[in-house]
Amino acid sequence: MQGSGSPNSNFESSANSSRMQRFLKGVEWLGNLLPHPVILFVWMSVFLLILSAILSYFRVSVIDPRPADTADRSADGMIYVVNLLNGEGLARIIENLVTNFTGFVPLGTVLVALLGVGIAEHSGMISAAMRSLVMNAPKKMVTLTVVFAGIMSNTASELGYVVLIPLAAMIFHSLGRHPLAGLAAAFAGVSGGYSANLLLGTVDPLLSGITQEAARIIDPAYVVGAEANWYFMIASTFLISGLGYFVTEKIVEPSLGKYNPNDAEDASVLDNQIEKVSAIEKKGLIWAGISMLIFCGLLAWTIVPADGILRHPETGLVSGSPFLNGIVVFIFVFFALPGYIYGKITGSIKNNQDVVDAMSDSMKSLSIYIVLVFFAAQFTAFFKWSNLGSVMAVAGATFLNDIGLTGPLLLVGFILICAVVNLMLGSASAQWAITAPIFVPMLMLTGYAPEMIQAAYRIGDSTTNIITPMMSYFGLILAVAMRYKKDTGVGTLMAMMLPYSMIFLFGWTVLFCVWVFVLGLPVGPGAETFYPAR
């Protein structure tokens, strides 16, 4: 019978809720102690320089694990910490400050990919596609479709937060369901499923570039492509969609109960009409879809045949081919071409100036990212020049091997560390730029490939996005929630999203372990599981 239960059980439930609230408030307080990621990189770079001088003075070193014929291996087979605060070190910093920035791999790849996404977003194609997908879904499939649409929206950066989450709340209310359940389902897909997708987006070249820079601390010639986690991302899309559906239908919506319209901050929000996809938008989507299919067909013609022109010229394989090496170019065209066609049909793009404006607007949104990259690039370079990355990697790998921590348990521990760090440092690029130079070399020396390490990181980074107020759009989501329930607070929103976070983390980690350690599948095209490959 609903509402029944002993006083003790009610007391225990209240106590558990209170403890959870205190925990979440504690996370928020700790996160607020951290400076802006840009300032964090500045202070960490300064700390790293000072640390290099101190450790160099005490001749801190480790045994070099690289082969004896390695070009830069020292005569005594040791890796020493290099002082970056002496005359030679300061000269190197000054001479390379600009090239560290311009040569930082993620910078160019993200800029190119975002140019194409900017055209598709500015034309309205992505927004119309999301609205069409969600609004045309059968009632029984609305929840699943909302979560899936949230995951897919990640290719267009913030569009899922701005468009889909408010839309999902409105759709759920129009169906007589609790609007916060729709908001939660969309938020779970957009943010909790951040690293799952059927398509490659701007985050893929960003993370792979940082991974590549970190991997080159151990192997200077190592290359990590934007497609490094594509296979695992595709499988993760279906897993997170299913888990998001289950949590919404079985846990979150029942706990919210029946919606009371009097809870709304402003009653007018309940009268908002959902903007349906117009006939001209449908026509634009059809022709945009046709252009996508034609483009994909042309790409298939260049790589599927054994003599395809974009296969590797020597081996004839797709691995290491111009197709994979230039995948960012294809991401650009994949979004730019249909976006342009959609815009011409709907009238949102009238001339070439509109195309230029669309790309310019997409670059404006990257202003803070470019500032962040400048300092992240310096931090990464200092880490490499000082040999601190190599020393920490060898020492950490030796410790892990000595205690016998390898296999699934090691990677599960790494995922959990990333999930906890993400609670206080919500930016995926900032967190990975800080942690990759430490963990990627370390785990490489324990025998795992950078591509697989990156896939593990992305699980931890995604699953706690939805319960940390440090996530950049958390305030926006809270504002939308308060429209429908005026007493919604930070703790309320966190508690509502916590079941998604826990179940996503558990389910995604299980999938990762089964994928890698049981089935032995690669996480992406040409991606290795072990380093060196065996």
C-alpha cells in the first residue's frame, strides 16, 4: 500500500537523504575551492617548474625501460629529472612558448571539426533533427528516444543543453508525465552519456590529441586518431540509452510522483507550445539526409574496395590510411555539406556570407577553450621536458607491478579515480590535459595502449557530469528545473541525477571490462588494446 512503512524505516530514509545531501554539498564546497581551469594550469605549471628544480638538485631518477638503442637514452640507462629553472631550461621555455601552443595537436583538429558543426548548427539542421526525432517518437518510446537524442546531440556541443533538455521537459508535461522526469532523461543522455555516440564529434579529436601528446612521453612516434574509441562509443550509445530508459521509468519518475502544476515557478511555463517541425524544415532534413548518404557512399567507395584510393598506399589496409589520418576533414564535410543544403532549402542560409558568419560564430564559442589550450600546452610541454612524466610513469608502473595490480581491477580503479576527479574539475579537456601526462605513460608501461586508456577515462569523465555543480551547464539545468518546481535546489537536482550516475558508472564499466578483457575487441578502428601490441 502506497505511503505505508514503519516509523523506523521513514527515519532511516530521512537520515540517508540527509547524509546524501551533506555529501553533495561537500562536493560542491570542495569544487568551489578550485580556481578556474585556466588559472589552475598556470599554478600547476609554476609548481611543476619549481618541482623540476628541486628534484633535479637531488638527482631523482628511474631506470629507463626503453630499448638500449633508443636515440635519447642516457649512457647509464637512467632517466633524470631535468631542471627547467636554470639558464638552459628558461631559454627553452622562452623559445618554444608560441610553438607549444600552435603545435598542440588538439587545437587545430578541434577548430577544423567545429567549422563544419558550426554550419550545421547555425542553419538549424541539428535543432530540427532533434525536435523531429523526439516529437515523432511513439509515446511508449519517448523516454528512450529522449535519452538517445541527448547522446547524439553531443556532436553539436551545447545544443543538447540549450534545446533538448527544455524540450524534453515540455514534451513530458504535454503527455501528462512529470516534466522533471523528461528533464532528467535528457540531461542523463546529453551529459551522462557524453562519451557515447554513433558519430564522431568535436570532443573526439580534442581528447585523442591530448592522449597522443601524453603517449609521446614514452613513444615519440605514437599516433592516436580521432576515431580511436569509435567502436566502443557505438556500443556505449545503445547501453546508455537502455540504462537511461530504465532509470527514468523505474526509479526517477516513480520517485517524483504525480506532478502538481502549483509547484511551477511561473504558471505560464505550463502553457508553452512545443514548436513542431515545419514542412520546409522536413524538406530540408530530407535533402540533408540524402546528401549525407551520398557523401558516406563516396567515402565507402574510397576505402571498402581493396584498391580504394584512401587505403594505406603500402599495406592496403584501412589502419594507418589517409582516411583515418584525415578523419577530422571528413567530420567537417559530414556536417558542413548537409548543413549548407538544409540552410539553402529553409532559407536560414541565403548567401556565402551566411556560411562565413556560421563558421565565425562557432569560433567565437571557442574563445575560452583557446585560452585554456595555451596554458595546457605549456603544462604538457613542461611535463615532457622535465622528464617528470617519464619518472612518474616508470615509478608508478613499477609500483603497480610490484603489488600485482593489473588487468580489469587496475582499469576499474582508474575509471573510479577519473569519476571522482570529474566531480571537482568538470571540463573534460582540462581534466584530461592534467591527468593524461601522468596516467597514459604509467598505464602504457603496465602494458596497455593509449586508445584503451582513453576509453576508460571517458567513462569516468562522463558518468559524474550530471551530479557535479562544477559542470558548466549545471546552473542552466537548475534554472530550467526551477521553472517547473520552484523549490528545486542544487542538492535536489544532484539527488535526482544520482541514480543515473551510479548505474551508468557500473553498467559502462562492466561493458568496458567485457569488451576489452573477455571479448578482446578493439575500442576503435586499428586501436590496440595492449602496448606494445602483442
